[in-house]
Amino acid sequence: MLRAATIRRKLGVAWRQPLSVLLCLFPAWLLIGIASAMLALVPFRRIAPLLGVNLGAVAHRPACTPRQAMRARRIGASVTIAARYAPFRSNCLPQAMAARALCWLFGVPCAVYLGVDREAASRELRAHAWTSCGEVTLTGAARSFAHYAPLSCFVPAAEAAAWHAANDQRVSADRDAS
């Protein structure tokens, strides 16, 4: 009886999700599994280039249109739901890698961040990975920027080129003003 009630409740939750979230569940689940296997078998230095260009310790958020932001929210929901039902490692890094792959697939600009806890009250170092598209945080907590200091920010190559060009212009303008 309890099992039937649980299944009924879960089906009710699924029914309330947008169709786009439901259609992304299996690909998200599969990508989390692939990311988890890669992290277990391949050194991260070989995986990092797949995430994009590393801008370093910056909190750059790629600009997006309202439509892309809506897609990003749905991708984030799909990855979060899929991670709950994964029989393999599905913590923050595999989720961030899966969200990055889905964003690439659907043409949504996103950045993957690797960071450490800002609160150094304990001597323990806590790492975290999250993704964002504009003001939308796809994976990781919505307050990841408040709680974690970014150490790496991975963006697509075109986004990195635009970011470097904008920063080069700012540096030139600062030199000219001095």
C-alpha cells in the first residue's frame, strides 16, 4: 500500500513538470552517468578541456536571452531530478558536467564553476561545482556565488574570446586614463 502511494505521488510530481523537462530526464540521467564514469576513470586535466576554456578565478556569467534563461531553468530541473534517481555518483561535479553538455546541445550559453567554501571556520576544505546561465543557476545551489569562491570558470571558446576582448579593452582604457 505504501509503495503504491509513493508511486502515485511521484507520478503526480512528474505530471506537473513541463514536457521539455520530462523529455530531458533520460539524456540528463545518461550524461550524469557518463560524467561520473569519466571522473572515476580519466584524470581531470583530460576532462577540463571538455568543459570549455578556463577563465581562472572569475565569476563571469554568460549573457542570455529570456528564452535561453527559460531553457536553462528546465535543463537545471531535468538534471536535478535525474540526479536523485541515479544509482551512480551524482554529486555536484557530474551534474555540472551533464548540464554543460545539455546546454551545448540546446544552444544555451553557460559557465561551469569550480570553487571552495568561503567560510574557513573549520580547517576542512569544501569544494563545489555549479553551472549558471546569466542570472539562472542550473546546478548547485542558487546561492553558490555567496557561499563559494570560484577557482575556475569554464566557458565555451567563443564566450572566452569575447570575455578576453572586453577585458583587454578595459585594461587599455585604464592605461590611457592613467
